[in-house]
Amino acid sequence: MRFWPLRKPLLGEFKISPRFGVKSLLTHVPVIDFRRIDHVLICIPPNSKEAARNFYTGRLGLKEISGEHPNGALWFVIGDAELHVREENLEIGISGRHPAFEVHDLANAKKFLQEQGIEITFSSLIEGRDRCFFRDPWGNRFELIEFGKK
């Protein structure tokens, strides 16, 4: 039995929650077209990169993605996403930790964020993808990615 339509619901339509059976009026359609989670970046203390490589490949059995990644990060395959592990001074107040979401139209997403007064930042270039970052009011960092752009 299919509860959710294959098309996106329109404003003002009712939807039924498959979990709770609650009928509710859809009053908000997301402006950023999220496709999937791409990766999560976690941080480790400085000088622990080899120990992290041994743990994630040796103990957890993850496959490492070879290459020269931004900021010397280690990248691993984890399900249909990636785990990025980077050394960072964990005593600094604002962290680089973040989830990354693939979006359909990054230009539209950036425009929407700017219209909302949300500051957008950029990082190093990675071939085959265009990306940007933003933080929520509590300092949590988010990355948005569109593949096939650079």
C-alpha cells in the first residue's frame, strides 16, 4: 500500500501520515530540493589520522576512498553515503563538523538562503561538484552540493 504520492504535494493539499494516520493540511513546501544525504564530516584530534584510518578500515571494515581530499581528510564509504574524517583542534569554539546534502539546484538553494538572510560560505574546489556552506543560529554547519557542475 502506498501512502505518499510520487509527485510532490501542493500547498493546501491534505496528506496522511503513514505512521500516525494523521490528516494534516500541507502549509509549507520546502524551497530547497534536497535529494539525499551525501556525507557526514566528523573531527578527530590533531595527529590521529593514522589511528583513525586503522579504526575505520581495520576495526569497522569501511572502504577508504583514496585521493587528496580537502584539509587532508580521510573519506570512507558508509552505506550509500560517505564518512569524512578530518583532524581539527577540538578546543576551538566553532567546528567544521557537518552533514552534506545533495540538492537538485544549488543556485536556487543559495538564492533562497540569501533571501532568508542566511550567510553562505565557500570552501575549496572539488572536481565534479559545486557546493556551499551555511550555519544555523546555533552554529551547526551544513553543506549543500550539486554534482556535475565543476
